[in-house]
Amino acid sequence: MPKSDFKPLSNFIWAVADLLRGPYRPPQYERVMLPMTVLRRFDCVLEHSKEKVLKKFAQLQASGKVKNVDATLNALATDEAGKPLGFHNHSKLDFQKLKGDSNNLVRHLQDYINGFSENVRKIFDNFEFDKEIEKLEESNRLFLVVSEFAKMDLHPARVDNMVMGQVFEDLIRRFNESANETAGDHFTPREVIRLMVDLVLGPDDAILRGGNPIITICDPACGTGGMLSESEAAIRKLNSGAIVKVFGQDYNPRSYAVAASDLLIKGHRDSRIERGNTLTQPPFRDVEGFDYLLANPPFGVDWKAEQKEINMWKDFNGYEGKLPRVNDGALLFLLYMLSKRQDWQPSAPQSSNKRGTRLAIVFNGSPLFTGGAGSGESDIRRWVIENDWLEAIVALPEQMFYNTGIGTFIWVVTNRKEKKRKKKIQLIDCRDRWVPMKRSLGDKRRYLDEPTVAAVAKEHGKFTASATSKILDNDDFGYRRITVERPLRLKFQITPESKERFLNACPELFDAIEDVEHELGTDPHLDWNAVWDDVQAVFKRASVSWEAGAKGARQRDLFREAFTTVDPAAEKVIAKRQTFGTKGKRIPDSQDALFGIYPDEAKPGRAVTYETDSKLRDCENVPLQEDVTAFFLREVLPYVPDAWINADEKLRDEKDGEIGKVGYEINFNRVFFKYDPPRPLKVIDRELAAVEQRILKLLKEVTE
């Protein structure tokens, strides 16, 4: 096998998986094949320094110093160039010796794994490989599998780290594709990763090509490590001398084990993969920031289990605003990624930690527009956009992922935008630029071919407007949500039904109600304000009046509830009459009326406000670039002349104190909407006539 060709080796391992048929279903093959591949690779890599490690371990045993041997033996375990591998195995066994004693293979294989250093044992603990060893032995497959793997020569002289990494990635892809229904949980399509990498690295092409830069990359939801592998390969393609350090974390134990194994296989000694919940156990607290971050967090992840702990924090990874709803925590991953950004100084050298950060994250449509002004989602969008960090969003085709057919979006976020991108956001529509797959994999039926990936990356780099690329100002996505009120209009009428209903609740007011009925009659009255004055006068003269305090207030409420109904033809119900302005000297004008304060026609020089009809209450989103009152005069008042803007302090924006809460949303459909006019009626009539003729012809053929 040529040293650069990974396919034959990958195919051989894939063929060995057929030995598992029966006790394992195809989607379960990875439980055995991935840890066995890792184990065989480690066995071959450690071969060069095995004797040195065993000799030193024997000396330590003789001296009784075997408790903390990892540091000593890891330094002795080296590759052929003399570089420490970062792990070791002090067992006398290897694959050739394992297959030589089939009767004790289970015990020997477990002893062999226990002979590894702690970092490797941790990987196999997360693989839960002990269970698989027992299952393989029970089904008489263990010896066959170990024997086949013993035939593979995975020595670094024959299979270098790059090729071994490609083998590992190819196996992960195949096993995940065979699983179909669960592949998307920990596997992102490679073309999506390549596009993300191109979008993030594109502007830094010149920087990455020069010298021997040290590049740090992080994926806080790394799954099996595909994004880290792809981004590392892209950087090395630009500059083989670049020093790339990758960092990842995942909650799933098997995914963690795969990613950690891949890291060791590729010889990364300065990189780290950790296991844990990114939301409650933010990784890499000792790392000040990363150059690049990429992630595909779970869509619509529920964080109810983490809510109690997170609510105890004074902030969430440096963000002090409202958090998203508990049933969708995708934006929490973005907040974590932004917490690991490096500061940016334009003149900072490449070797400093002031180079800024670029990141890409995959979301579904929810983070774009879910949540109105003042909600957690909107406030997070506002925080990102007002800090001028959102650079671009790419809309991907539907049916791109293995476990969902919904539309997805790549957000590109950075704290070091190019000068031409300042205060701008680029939207790229890639929803119709897909190629159908010959065979669907779960929900994945489409993919992006290489020319499309390159074209989208180029479109992002050009930063020009076109049919599929729109350049908008940051403020274009912001709005003020104002509350529009309309007056309550009540019709008063005493009917037998309303009278009975009221007296059932307040029988003690029978005489007073009789007096009201005698005074006002049973005809409808369209001015509640005048009616109430008359009612109060009647009650004042009656021998029985309203109770005092809360009970009386309840009686008055029941009275209005029983004898009134909403009627658009009725007069507006006055809520309050009051003096207006300084010492009551100023009379309300048309500007005041926009906010619900009107001149009192009955008492000149005074103001009046009206009760609101909650059923007619509405909200309007006013673009940030527009004046609220100008928008209201143009878009609302001509259609509902009795409306006004609610200027209550509770409805003002907490940040700037202005009327209306500020919100942000990103609506792709609105930006890329194309009006398709309906066909002329003559054309439609002609087509219908043609269809009728075909139907008649078919009926004639049947009846004749």
C-alpha cells in the first residue's frame, strides 16, 4: 500500500467488521472496530521503545516505586525520531503474543489494556471496551478479531500519522453512515465542515501562509473530532510548517473516546480533548483564548437539567444578559465560544495573544428569529450585532444533515472584522445550490459539491451584493417593539338576564338596581361615562349604596361587567381626568395624543386618558432607522385613528430608556424574497379548458 493511500487499509478494516455479523448489528460494529483499530495502532507505535519501557518498569517494580510511573515511562516511550509519544504500555504482551494464547485471551487482553498509561486507559473506559471483550468471547469472535488485527501493519514507518488519521476518519464516517438514524448526533457532513473552515480561514490566508505560526483551534461540541481534523488539514495545506494545537470537548463518552484516540494517533502532544458538559463544565479555563472556534451544537437542545446550576452563576461565561428559553440552548454554545475570544489589536504580532478570534457555528433557523424584543434570544442577537461581531450567515439547503431535514445556517462571528465589513453583515443564500445524493443517508439526501463550496467561500470573500449575497447594515436587523393601544368602548343596557346575573352576586343592592332601571330604562346607552355619572347619582340618593373598601370595589366591577358589552359604536371609556403640564397651564396637543393624552372636551385646560381594550391591543416592530412617531403616523394612525402608543415605563427599553423594547431578528425569507406575479386569468382559463377537454375525451372513451 502506498504510504499516502489510506483506502486499502480502511477497506481491510471494514471487511474485518463482517466477522461481527450476528452478535452485532452493522450500526454496532464501531463499538469493536474503532477501539481495536486504536489498540493496534498504539501497539505498533510503541514497538520502537517497548524494550526500554519494560526494562525501566521492571526496575521501578524492583524498587517498589510503581504508583506514579506515567511521567517517567511516557518520556521513555518515543517515536523513531526520539520524540516522546505522551503515552506508554508497560505490559509484556502485544498483539502477536495475545493471539498465541487463545484460551486466556480475555484476561490477557484486559491486562494488556490495563498496562497503558492513564490517558489511554481513560479512552478505553469511555469506549466501555470491557463489555465488548466479554461479548466477543461469548460469541466466539474475540480470537478471530484479534488475529485479523494482528495481521495489520500499522507501524508509523508504513502508515504515518496523517494517513492513520485519514483511516480513522474514514472508518468513523462509514460507521456513522451505516447507523443513519443517529449519525447526525455526532457527525457533521464533511462538505459542511469544509465550507465552515473556508469561511473562517479565508480572510487569514496570507497570515497563515507566512512563517511557522502557532494556531489554536477549539470545538466545544467536537463529537468525533471531524471539525478539528478538517481545519487542521486545511491549515497544513496552506502551510506545512504551521504548528496547530486543537482543543475539543464532548459530553458523549464514545464520541469523546473517538476524538481523544484520533488526537493520540496523530501524535498531538500539545492538544487536548476533554469529556464533559460544555454548558455547566466550560472547558479550557486555563486557555486565555483561541484563534479559531468551530462547532455544530445539538439543534434545539433542552437545558432544563442545567438550568438550576446556570441560574446560580452571576453571568454565563461573561454574558450578563437574559438567557434563551430552556427548550433551546443552542445560543448558549455561541456565548461560550465568544467567551474564548482573544482580544484584538490591529498592530499585534502573529506571535501575540491579541490577534482576535474567528468562529463558525451551525444553527437551525430558531436562533435567527425566535424570541421577541426583550427575550433572551433577541438580547443575545442584540449583544452580538451591536458589538459588531456578526460577519456573515450562510443559509444551507435542507436535507443536508443525517438526522434532520430542516434548514440550517452557518454563522461566521469575529471580533476582528475587516475595515470594509465594519457595521455590515453579509447574508449568503445557498439554499438552492445543492446536488442530489445517489443514495440517501438517514435524512441526508443532498450535498454541496466542491465547486459549490469554493463558490460560496469566494462569494463571502468578495463581499459584494448579488442575487445570492446581500450586504446590510447592522441596524437593518434591529427594531423597536411598541405597544399600540385602542380605547375601550362600552354599551350599557339593563336586560332581565344581566339584572338577574348581577343580583345573584349582589342581592343586597336590589332596591338600588330598581332605582337605576327606573332612571335609565332598558334602552341601550352608548356613553358609559355619562351612564356612570347617573348611576353614581342614583346610588347616592338610594337607601342602600356601595359597600366600603374592597367589597365595594368588587360590587362596582360586577355592576359594569353585568350591564355592559363592548360596542365599536360606543363612546370611549374615560380612565382618568387630570391636570396637564406644569401647574395645569399647558393644553395637550396632537403630539401628546400619540401617547394617549387628549384634551378634555368637557373641561377645557385639562387632559383625559382612556381605558384600553386589551383585545384590541397590538404591537408593531419599528425599524431602528425610523422614528417611532413618524412610523406610527404613517403605518398605524391612518387605519385606526383612535390608537395611541403606550409610553409606560415598563415598555421602555432597559438599555436606552426610549419607548419600545429593542429587538433583533434575521429574516432570510424577507431579505431574499422574490415576488412571483400570478399568471394572467386568460392563461389559467385556457389551461382549465384544455384539462376539461382531456377529461371529456377520457370519459367518452370509457362510455363508448
